[in-house]
Amino acid sequence: MRFLETLSRRWNGLTLALQFIIAGGFGLLAVMLVVGFWVTAQIRESVLHNSAATTALYVDSVIAPLLPDLRTNHQLDDTVKRALDETLGQGALGKRLFSFKLWRRDGTVLYSKDTALIGRQFGPSANLRAAFAGNVVAEFNELGDEDDEEERAAGVPLLEIYNPVREPWSGEVVAVTEFYEIADDFQAALASALLSSWLIVAGATLAALLLLSGIVIRGSRTIDKQRGVLQGQVSELQALVSQNRALRLRVQQASRRATALNERYLRRIGADLHDGPAQLVALAALRLDSPAISGEGASSDSRNAEIAMIRMALDDAMREIRGICNGLVLPQIETAAAGDILRLAVDEHQRRTRSSVALTLSRQLPELGASEKISIYRFVQEGLNNAYRHGQGKDQEVKAGMTGGKFFVEVSDGGPGFDPRRAEGLGLAGIRERIESIGGQFETTTGPQGTRLMITLAVEDQP
């Protein structure tokens, strides 16, 4: 079983073309042998029969006139024997015939070139019976009969022919002549015919094998090529499926994080409203209940002073509300260039905080999509807000340009830095999510010498 399993594994490891050449080669070899043996047998039988018939006709034309009426004469007289001896021992016929016998139906030898056989009776062989049935029988080098001792000892190729002798007026077979022709030429012709037939069969088989192998090899190469392409496509599909699965998980995580960040951002806005405008409005409400406003004995000066304080508190509350709104509402940046977006963010920050920001831009900046522009604006806005709040607005700087085929934006300050573990409270987690969602990278470096925030975007494929 192990041998069969090993053989099967090795067989399956071969290419289709090699499998066909091996299996088809053995199959066509078997077909060639069957067809070759059948064709050569037919050729041998045909050549043997034609040669025997020709020789028999020739011998019969020479011998038949010398024979008496064998229906009435059961023995040959000396005159007939002498005539047969002279005829069979001289001329071309004598050279071609190695031996000659004349048989009676009961198996008695009426005449033979070997006088010791005359008068002897043998059991009729199958060939002798077939000849008495009216058939010309021929065999080549098959000397197996009892009376073939002399022929077997000769050691030369012999064509044995049994030819029926017919009565002229009735056509009845009255005797059979058996003679052995020296068949050197016949053997050479038969060998040449058999060799030619084998060469033709082998050539046809080889041509068929080469033709079919060429077709199969071509088809096998096409199949192997298509298999390679298909395997490549399957590998690409598997990679895309894995990437899609990873992206789907990333989207799910981003969605959960976005939900949490939105909730945190809303809480931050609520805290800003509570700590700023709400306190000022509450202060104004308390001032409205003061005796200077509601009391009957209050002087007009104190009432006017109280109203002025209420108005100032409400103005401050309105100013803080507008500041919060300005941070939430985006300017018209979707149609603006990258440099204009950065200038807008810097100018808005300087106007709102009355601080100074250094802006450094490369001469050529890439064209960006709407999502990239919004993300860059929010990054600069958040970075400068953190620089102003936690870095006291010291040495604020914004840089933008190209490096290594990527677009980078950097926001830095010279403040005391912050604890990276508290970065979530600085709004940097939302910026990181926003940048990574568009395929960018976000880096944070902070220390006693200051803080540097940088994002990089691959823009090779950007329109």
C-alpha cells in the first residue's frame, strides 16, 4: 500500500504532458505490437500463399503429364519413376526442389526422391488431409512431420507445399504432391516485407504519438499558464479578502472610537459652555436680583453701574459663545488650496488668541481632496489651540511641504510639554483617528524643550 501511495503521489506530481507521454506511449506501443503482429501475420500468410500457389502451378504443369491414371494405378512403374527422376533432378526445377513426394490418400508414399520412403505408409498429417480436400497448403520452415527427417537435417530454409493432383476429366483429387522448395530468396523477400511493415507501423505510431504529444504539451502549457494566472488571482483575492477583513475591523473600531470621541467632544463643549458663558449668564442673573436693581431706595448711579456690569457679563458670555461657535464652524476650505487652508487656520488662531505664529510653506504644495483639507485644517486648529493652552503660545510655528513623496504638516511650540498619557484630554486622539482614517500618519514628540505634532499624507495618487 505504501508503495502504491508513493507511486500515486509521484504520478500526480508529474505534468499532464509527461503523464500523457508515459501512458500514451505504453498504450500506443501495445496498439503498435497488436497491429504489427496482425499485419505481419497477414503479409506472411499472403506472401506464403501466393508463392506456394505459383510454385505449385509450375510444378503441377511439369509433373502432371508424367503421371498415369492414379485412380486405377496404385503403384508407379519404373518408367514413370525414371521420368520423374530425370525431370526433378535436372534443370531449374531440380535446383529449386530439395525433395519431392507423391502421396496416396491412405498415406502411402508412391514416389520420393529419397527411394527409401517409396512404399512406406505414414499417418496422414493435417496438411495432407487439407490437400486431399482440394486446398494448396504451404508452410515455411515448419518441419515437424514424421517423414521430414531429411529436410530437418538439411539446415536450409525450405518452403513446404502440398498440392492436390486432380483427375483431368472429373476434377477429383486422386493424389497429392509434397515438395520442398529451397527458399533463400523467399526468406529474404519475406524478411524485407515484414521489416517494411514493422517500420511503417512503428513510424505511424511514432508520428501519432508525436502529434498527440505536441497537442497535449501545448494544452498542458496553456493549462499551467492559466493555472499560474489563476493561482496568482486567487492569492491576490485572498490578500484582498484579508485586507478587506482588516479594513472592516478597522472601520468598526474607528466607528466605536468616533462615537466615543464625539461623546467626549460634546462633553467638552458642554464643559466649555458651563464654565464660561453659563457662569457669566448666571452672574448677570444674580445681578438682576441685587438691591441696586430691584430695591426702591437705590440710587440711579448704583443702578446704572449694576446694569453696566450685567451688560459686560452678557457681552463676555456672548463673546465666549461666538468663540466656541467659531471653533466649530469650518470656513470655505473645500475649494481652497493647501497653502490657503494653512494660512486661514493660522490667521484665525492669531486673531482669536492675539498670539504670534510663524508659518513656513514650500513653494509647491500638492492638490488635496476635501477630506484631506478638512483634516489638515482641524489638525492645525487643534495643534495651535494646544500650543496656546498648554505651551503658553511660546514659539508657535507651522511648517508644510513635501518629503519623500509625502506631504507633511508640522505644528510646534516652545512650551514645557505635556504628559503623553494625558493626550486624550488634549483632543489629539480625535486628530489621530481623523488622520489615520484618510491613510495618513500622526506623530507626537514632547518634552521640556517643547512639543512637535506632525502628520504625513501619501499624495502620489492624489489628483
